[in-house]
Amino acid sequence: MLKVHHLNNSRSQRILWLLEELGLDYEIVPYQRDATTQLAPPELVEVHPLGKSPVFEDGDNKIAESGAIVEYVIDRYGAGKLAPAKASPNYVPYLEWLHYAEGSAMLPLMLNLYVMRLGEAGAALAPRIDSECNNHLGYIAGALGERKFMVGDSLTGADIQISFVLEVAKVFGRLAAYPNLSAYLDRIHERPAYRTAVEKGGVYAYG
């Protein structure tokens, strides 16, 4: 049985969505953030030394990085779904977007979160962080254009990865300037598999 160690309001939600899109059977092991600190509970350290979520288990394989989980699941269980063929010209862009989400795009958004918590102490950093957030969101918006998906003509793991970036950007009020990204996120929210994943994993409450 596939297993997802799932923390509320976290990146692990998109792993549930991935598994629902593929129609796979899996078990959710739920964890709740501390109501005051919003940190993951110490029990997750027993699952993985970093104490982070998601952690995905498939037999003896235990994987903790979202991009690696998405790539592993699609390669092993996708049966041709959610990724371009490796011989396709879309495959390299797919890999880039798949790992860009966490490798580059999330950093300025996480810095935005931390600076907000610092209040006046972080004010000097705000202009640079704003610039970087706008740089990345503009890059994603320009690449998406009027298309429905990041790569090709159907949903891929790249869309599943990018979705979390946009969920967080929306909470920070940063999507208003990018109507195509807002519409893209709305389309994602309408997918039956996405809705089922939210029902099972709990509604996002990033704000």
C-alpha cells in the first residue's frame, strides 16, 4: 500500500492530488501543525530526520521531496499519464517546470512569509523580495500564456508542482496582476481529482 505522511496546509496536499489523478489506492497518515507556531509536530521526525511533509512510502522506498515524489510516482505508476514521452520535445521543459517549482519559485515566497512575521525588523528586505516574487510570477505567467497547462495539451506533474506556488502566491495577494494564473488555478480547483484530494486531506488554510 502506498502511504503519504500528510501535514495539513502543506505541500503534501498536491501528492494526494497526484495519486487521485492516477486513481491509485493509498493510505493517508495525518499530522496537524502546532496551532501557535504552525510548525510540524515532532512525530514527523520519526518518519524522516527533517521532520517535514510530504513523505511518501512505497514498500522499502521512502521519499521526502515533492519533486522527487511526483517524478517517482509518475515514472512507476503513471502508465503514460501526467508526463510527456521521454522522446517528446516537451519532456525537457516538463522536467524543468517540475523541479523549478521548489528549486527556484518557492524561495522568494517563503522569504516573503518570514519577512512578514518579522514586521518592521524585516522591512528593509521587502522591496527585494517583492521584486523576486514578481519576477518569478511574471515568468510563469509569460510561459503559460493563454494555454491551459504548463507543458503540452494535458495536465502533467509540472502543473501539480506549480499549483502550490500559486496557492501560496494567492494567499499573499500576488495573483491579481496575473489573470491567466488566477484562471489557471481556478481550473485546477475544478478538477474532480483535486476536489477529492481536498476532501481527503483537508481544505487549504494558508492565510
